[in-house]
Amino acid sequence: MKRREFIVSSCTACLSMTGLAALSSCKATHLVSGQLNKDGVLIDLNDFKVKKNAQTEYRSYVVIRNEELKFPICVYRFSDTDYTAIWMQCAHQGAELQVSGTHLHCPAHGSEYDNKGRVTNGPAERDLRTFPVTLNNDQLFIDLRKQ
Ligand code: FES
């Protein structure tokens, strides 16, 4: 195989893999817009539910993406009463983070954070901004006034 053919086939393979990865991560991430008010944002707890064969399972996180917010908020569910809401802006230089399973990743320089917003890999040196969450019947209120 000539050098040019090798480069073309390698790039095609990489693009295919990247496309598959993007599709699978899109499929896994459940986006919601929430209801924004002056104090915070409300989401429905049903957004975490997934029906499978007449059984209810729960997503480990949903992402709030609302055009009124400068960055998305990732809300992790640990139990019926335990949630963490994380501002998806990197603590290093402010890029938007990507969520993947139990961690958040920065595409700019590679910082990583766990599902509580704690930095696990630099160059970021600070944890992410998180917000208090309150359960209210079948809704979760994320208080954007406090940190
Ligand atoms: S902006 Fe996220 S690691 Fe630099």
C-alpha cells in the first residue's frame, strides 16, 4: 500500500470510529430543557426513568440544555433521594465539557472530573461548580442562586 492510500484509509477508519462514538454517546445522553425561573431550573424526575420490558430502570444522569443557560447542567442520580447538579464549564479555561458515563471530560486540554464534579485529571486545578438540589414531589429543583 502506498503512503497516500494508507493515509486516506487510516483517516476514513478514524472518521468512522469517531462518528460511531459520537452516535453512541448521543444515544446515551438524555437531553432535557427543564423549566427555568428566576431562582433555578425544574426538571421532571420521570426524565430519569426508562421502561424496559415492563420494568422501570433509571438513567444515571440527564443533561439540561436550555438556550437561556450559558452552559448545560449535568444531573447525576445516585439514588431516589441523592442527586448532584454540575455546571458543564471546565474549571481550567472555560470550555464546555462532555459527559461520558461516570465522568466529565474537557475536549480542550483533557481535564477530567468525576460525577460529583471533583477534578480527577488536570490541567484543571479546581472542582466544577455544583448547585443544591431539592426534591419536590415528582420534580427536582436545581437552585442556581447558590454554589
Ligand atoms: S479548558 Fe478544559 S482543560 Fe483547558
